[in-house]
Amino acid sequence: MGTYSLGPMPLGVTEGVTGGGGPSAPATPVIYSNLAGYLATPTRFQDLVEMDSAASPFWTAIGVSDVITGTGQYGIGQNFGGNSGFQIPPDPQFTTFGLSMQNTPNLVLYEVDAADYMNNYNFGYPPGYEDFVNFGAYAEDPGAGGPSAATSWSWDVTILTQSFSGGAVAFTSGTGATTQQADFANNPGEGVLERVQWFLGRGGTILGGDSLLLEVAVTASNASGSAGAAVNVAINWV
């Protein structure tokens, strides 16, 4: 068979070549509080993360009881199922000094009673106990099944700002998860695997007005690039 030509082609068009191309960069992932919902109330919430907390000498131990009531062993508080009243008073078994919690898109806000916190720290915490918080979440891939599908994941927890007037210092520990599902169902007690803790040191204190602003971020990647999303968590002592 002979060859033929369509004649002169317009500038920028190549004869005999059809469109195609390789994979495209991932779409922006969507963060959910978990993959499948929480316990008997199978709900999950977009643009939120779950939080666990403990006062411990090291991460594998949990909790101390409130020095006044004798109840409570989970420190700052917990956030499961996106319920803004969950495990905040009147549920003292889950938080000894939490005052309130609000869930808004991309921001979880905790308020902590500074005086009650320090009362527990000075008279209730055994020697060597400090506070930890960690997070759980799931990242949905809008491009799943298509040319922009993500092929790898990474989670990261960052302290955006810390404002302590009495000598406390916050820092992160652990290495972020590399799985799309990094909730507490997939990683029990650990979630995204990187956590935040703070240390008061000898004679240190936390006062009303002190605060932490944290970021829980995920990055979706493939051969063509990456995209990220994040949720902030604010802890304010009042």
C-alpha cells in the first residue's frame, strides 16, 4: 500500500499523531475524619481530623485521674465522629480540664481551663508525665481510577505557632504515615503516626492566653506531581 498525505498541516498540528499523553498530577485530596465512621454512629466529616490525647511518661502509656474528681484519664480531650460535644464536659471521664470544642471546616478548636490544667499538672501528674496529642484521618482521592490517581501518600504534623508565656516548649515526634487511610481504625492509638507533645520543664507553667496552632497535612503524589490538603487544630488555654 502506498502512502498519502493530507497536504500542508496548520502550524502546531502533526500529521498522523493522535492525542494521548501520560498520567496527570493528582487532584487535591479531601481530608475526612475517618474512612468508615465511628463506632455505633457511623459518621465521618469532611475537612476535619480526629484527635486523641494522653498525659503519659511515654506514648504507649495513657492517662492520669483528675486530682479533684478522681475521674478522667485522657488529658486535653478527644474528638471522634466530628461531634463537637463528644468527650467534653459533661463527660469528665474523657477530659479533666477541657472546656469546649468546636468543629468547623479545616479547623478544630479546643479551649482548656488553664488553672485546672496546672492544678492537675502540679498535683496529679506522676513524675515524668507530659501531655501528648495525636490525630487520625483519611484522605479521599478525587482522581482515583483515572489518569490523575495518586500512587503514594504522606502525612505530616506541623506546629505552626506556639505561644507559651511560662517556659513550656512544644515539639513533634514520630514519622508521618505513608498510607491513604491513617485513621485510628487503621492505626489504633496512633493515627497519622506523628504526634505533638509539650514539656513544661522545671518550674514551668501554662497560663491563660497560651496557645498552640497545629497543622495536620496530607500529600498525594504520582509520577506527574503532587497535591496537598490540611486541617488546623488550635488549642487555647483560657
